[in-house]
Amino acid sequence: MARKPTAPDPTQFSLFDEQPPATEPVAPVFPGVAAFGGLPGLPGVVEPAPLPAHEPVPSAPAVPIASVLSPEIFRHPQHNREIRLDDHLVAYLLKRVRRKTIGFIVGPEGLSVNAPKWVTVGDIEAGIREKGKWILRKLQEQGERQRKQQEARIEWKDGTSIPFLGETVIVVIDPRATGAILHTDAETLPGVPRLTLHVGLSQSASAEQIRDAVQSWLQRQAKRIFEERCRHFAQQLNVRYTRLSLSSAQTRWGSASADGSIRLNWRLIHFTMSAIDYVVAHELAHLRHMDHSPRFWDVVRSVIPDYEQVRGSLKEDVVPVFD
């Protein structure tokens, strides 16, 4: 019998799910903190419901996957077994662990399978075939996510572009500038960025110097805008926050603590004001309800009526890679 899952701590939930799905792992919980996460474009790990390991896995008919994907090879860098799902080769990592179920995990590196020592390889592979369509779909999604991340990697040089408040900003290395100054050209042609950020560095500046100067400017803008929007929505929601700080978390857009502390990821500055407003309102709403109950979402909806649409844009967009 599969082990009964532990109920999630009511003080922390995912940003995009009102209730953590039974088929995905629940993030670690921290009492008194409501966190909100899922940075788009970052590697994710998804695990379907485990299969009972105390009884043989019934044979399943072949899954018609060939019509979904062209033949591909998915190879975990530490793979120790291979299996074919239709025309697709999946080289996966099999780990023998102390658990009562067979677990399938699709992460950035590929497919990992965790199984008890006494479960036969035949039963494990039967389980993989049964979940074959799901596994291949998730492997393809991971590959697409990594491709988008590579495309989002910024080459730090004169003329590079970065997203800022949903618009494209061209970075201009300008030794005459002091610090970093944003210029707006209202007369540009359609499709041509109207914003340029003049950074006061020499033309011989290194990529690291350009990155640090631009990042510092973005963080200053983030702090200024977040403070303004927090004041605005705190008044509308009739709540009081005690402190606002910037976060560089890899998997969370923000968090709210019971003591009134708000943390917002500075990378939100890449997105539109509507997305920023949603995250701000979401965190401040936690000062009314430290959960994701229907009452909580009613509070969010009271100031962001289209929050579901805005939330979807945060899930789909890719955060630029600054390395």
C-alpha cells in the first residue's frame, strides 16, 4: 500500500496552484511564511503519483506516442538503464531506495526512477511504459525549457538588450554618462525599442562590469517600484506590512511572513506592471489570510480582478539568464 502523504502546512503553498496537486511534490514548509513561486523558465521537477511496489505492475497496451513526438533520445547524464518508448530512447537513472512505491521524477537532467530493492526491473519497466506518454511529454517540456533558457542568456556588451517592465531596453556603453540613465525616445519606428540605458563605463569594460552595473540599476528600480506598489495595495487591502526586502530566490516570486515582512524577487522588474501588481497584491493578501483558501483568492480578486490571466503570463514567460 502506498504511504499516505503528509498534509501540506497551511501556511505555505505554491503560487500557481490553490492547492498543491497530489501528483507533484510539495515544497518544504516554513511556519508563518506564505511563499509564492515558480519562476518561469527555470528547471522544474515533476513526479507523478507513485505506483504501489508491493504488487506487480499490470501490463499496459502500447501508448501511441509516435504521433506526439518525432523520435528523440533523452539521456540522463548518470543513466544506468535504457528503455524504448515507441521510437524514443530514454536512458534513465535507476536508484534503489528505501520506499514502498516506485517513483518517477522528470527533472532538468532527465528521467530518474526511485524503486525499492525488491522490485524487479521488469515491474519497473512496465511502470515506465504505463507512464510513457506522460514521461515523454515532460522530457520534451524540459528540453524546450532549457532551449528557451539558452536563448534568454544575455551577452553582456554594448548594444545588448534586456527586458524592463515588459519592454525591451537597449544597453548603451556611454563613458559620458554618470551611473546608469534610462533614455526614452517616443519617435522610434514601430517594432524598434524606444528605451536605451546609458551605462557610464568605458568601451573596454568587461562583461562582468556591464552586468553588475545593469543589475544594480535594475535592483534600484525594483526597490523603488515595489515600495510604491506595496503602499498602494496595502491601503486598498487595509493591511500593514512592516518591512519590504528584495529577494534573489531561484524558485519564488515572493513571500509574506506573519510578522508583516514582505520579500519580492527583484527579477519581477523584467515583467509588466500588471504582473508586478499581482505579485504585490498576492503577498499583501497573505497578511489577511495566510493560506490559499477561497477567502484568500477573494481578497486578491478584489484588487486584481483578472489575476488568473496575469498569473498565467508569469508562468509562461522566461526570465533572462544573467550568467
